[in-house]
Amino acid sequence: MASKAFWKLLVHGLLLIPLVVICLTVGGTLFLLIVTSADSYLANNRLLSKYENDLQSTEHPPDTSLVMFQSRVTRSPGNGQHCFYFAGELRRYQGTRASIQAFYNNNAQVAFVQDGKIGGVIPGELEQLANWSTSAVDEKKLYLVYTLVGDFEDTTGLDLRCH
């Protein structure tokens, strides 16, 4: 009698082994994917923070003021599997476009607002002035000073913002 119960318990235990192995394999794989994804996400945020700090320490012309700041990790403007880091300040100015461009003197990328759109090579969702929370009335004297840097050396990992 005891041997029958023993064999029944043994068979049930042996049937559970494949289920346990499958659960551990799937769970372990998911855990590694989550850890890798989080690591890529955090590494990209640290790099973006560096570009934000660099841009925010940039000197700006007198008679200009900050309207809004935006930054993000995004995919490349064309096709590709690389991360791009964008940090931009939408600013209001009093002088001329030429004076603004001369002030930055190729030390920063500058694009002017025209017809509700921001020129330059920037992430598509930020080309429309409406995405910067400012009114169309103000668009005549606005420009964007920005940084857009592509990371071609490192893999994007599992950061979905880069795909």
C-alpha cells in the first residue's frame, strides 16, 4: 500500500518537472529582457541628460527669452536602428535672424519658426509649433536652439524609443 502511494507521488512529481523547467526558462528569459531593456533605457537617459546640461549651459543672445525646453531620446530621422538624442530650447528674440545666427556662430544648431513649423533637422513630432505649447500669435519671433546627436557606436539595446 505504501509503495503504491509512493509511486503515485513520484509520477506526479515527475510530471511537474517539465512544467517547472518551462516556467523557469520563460521567467528567466523575461527577467533578462526586462533587465536589459531597463539598462538600455537608463543608459540612454543618462546620455540625454548630458546633452540637456550642455545645451542649458549655452549662452544666449541678450534680448532673448526661454519659451519652452524639450528633450527626448528618439529614433533616427530616416531609417535606422540608432538612438538620437534631442535637446532644444524654443526662444523668443527681439533682433534679427542674422544677429541670432551670428551670435551662435556655428556653436549651436539654430532653426527659425516659419508658418507654424520649425526648420532644421529635428524629430518629426516637434516640427509643428503646436507641439511646443505656444500660440501661433507668437511665432514670428521664435527660434529653436538645439542639439541632435546620433549614437552610431552603441547598439540601441531594447530601448523602444530608438526603433
